[in-house]
Amino acid sequence: MTTSQEITPVESYGPKFRDRSGTENSHGVKFLRPLGKFKGGAGYVAWECQCPYCQTVFVIAANSCQKQQSCGCNRAGNAGRPRKPNAERYHSIIFTLRHEICPEWKDLQTFVEFCKSIRFRQDQDDERRLVCRDRTQPLGPGNYVVTEVKGSWTRSQMVLYKGDWINLCHAAKILGITRQRAHQIGLERIQQRLDSLNEQTAVHGV
């Protein structure tokens, strides 16, 4: 939330600091630059942000970065202007993921036109994600899968089963193990087990 606490400039934010400069959260709030740390308390990093509705510049603490929706102008339903199109907001999100991104998708207009061509993220309720089909190659027009699995923000969470990309939680249920055990086993071995299960099913089907 917006705050008026005193901010102390710092030379270093520490090894765990995440530089959000130039990115946006899922609500369209843009992070401009870190200003320092708030005095007292937990000493959160103070971020200068820009409202997606009225373009007002305001300051929030780092622990509010993901949930902040505006400068406050939209609370009464009278926001200064509409939010950015969904595809534009998603463009900023994919750069916060652990994907490698193909060069052509780094251009906003090229990415937006691609989204239009596959009818991806055309409205505010579209919660689908783009993940890599081939994990060894950058995310791009020749290497993507559209998934509706919630939480599938990164390719590292996905495995292939019967032609569909699923997360580790779903894979654990299929294999009859706990989610914790699935994470201990690791993505590669989970994929091997699913492939083996597919082969057994095919044999019995024949």
C-alpha cells in the first residue's frame, strides 16, 4: 500500500534483492526504481511505482509489490483510465519468469500481434499461460504451449503426460505419490515415470 514512512537511501540492497525496475505486476502497476529502505520495522525496500489507471507516481513497500493494484484511484470504481490490454500486461510478466525469450517476442508490438493471431489474452479474465514446448529452446512462436493450469508460471513446473502439459501436483496424483515426494524425485525422473506409465497403458491397450 502507499505509505508516507521515512525512507533511508542505501548503497546496497543485499544479495536477496530483486530488481523490478521497468517491470509490472499482474495488475499493471509499473515499478520505476527503488528509492531506499523504510526506516524501522522490517526495513522493506521502497519502490517508486506508476499507476496503470491515472499514471500517478507513488511509493509502496516491497511486500506490497504483487498485490498493489493502483495508486488508490480505482477503489471507488472511478479509475482515471482503462488498464492496458491484457496481452501488453502479460508481455511484461513473461520477462520476470525463468524462461529464455526469443528475440522477436522482446518487441511488444510483435508479441501483441502474435497474441491476437491465436486469440490469447484477449480479455481480462483470460488466465492462461504460455510455457515452453521444448525446455531446451527459448519461449517463442515456434516453441510454446498454451496452458490453463493455474500456477504454471515457469517451464520448470511442467511435465508432459498423454500430450498435455501438467504441473507436478497433478503428476503426483497420477503416480500415486505425495506432492512433496514429487519435488524430491525431481522433474526429470517424474517425466521418466510418466513416459513409462504411458508405454504400459499403450501395451495393455493393444
